[in-house]
Amino acid sequence: MSKNNTLCIAEWQSFGEKQIREVIADTRKDKAKDIFNEFVEFTKQEGNDKFLKFKNSTTLKAQNYVGLIQTKSGFCLEILPKTFRTAKDSEGFAIKNCVCSSQKSTHPLT
């Protein structure tokens, strides 16, 4: 069984540790927190506010960007077009088991 390490969200959708914890196979709370902190550090870097912004201290929000952001630990955030949402799933997606491959990002976490 392969470990899922990709969180799929839409443009303008928010996420936090809870959503990361729901997709990783590792149930340790610290693992999700570490991954979320990698995204926090990425968001704080100059110029990266066009990808992610702070909604509050525990939540980040995707901006008008569609693509893949991969952390140093290998966890991926896939941001899909907001038109991907369906009326039935207006609060999220029906996508299950997104798998992040070894794709290179034009904006890797540094």
C-alpha cells in the first residue's frame, strides 16, 4: 500500500494541519505539524504570497494559482482550478488518492 502524500485543494481554498493529517498515512500529530510549518515558512518568503497567504495563525489559503508545491519532506499541495469543484462537493473535492510524483516545481521550497 502506497502512502498518500498529496493534499488536493482548489484556488482560494483554505487548509491547515487537520487537512494534512487526513491525507498522510502517518497518524502522528507532529508529522502533520512539521509539514504545515514547511508551508508556513514557504509562505513567509518574499514573493510567495502569490501562491499562499495566511488566513489566520493555523490556516493557509491558496491564491489565484494552479499548480503543485512540494515541500522538502516530499509532501505535495496540488492546487486545482476552482472550476473543478462540483455543486455537490462545494466544500471540497471528490478526489481520492492523489499521488505526487517526482515533478520539478518552478517555485520549489527553498
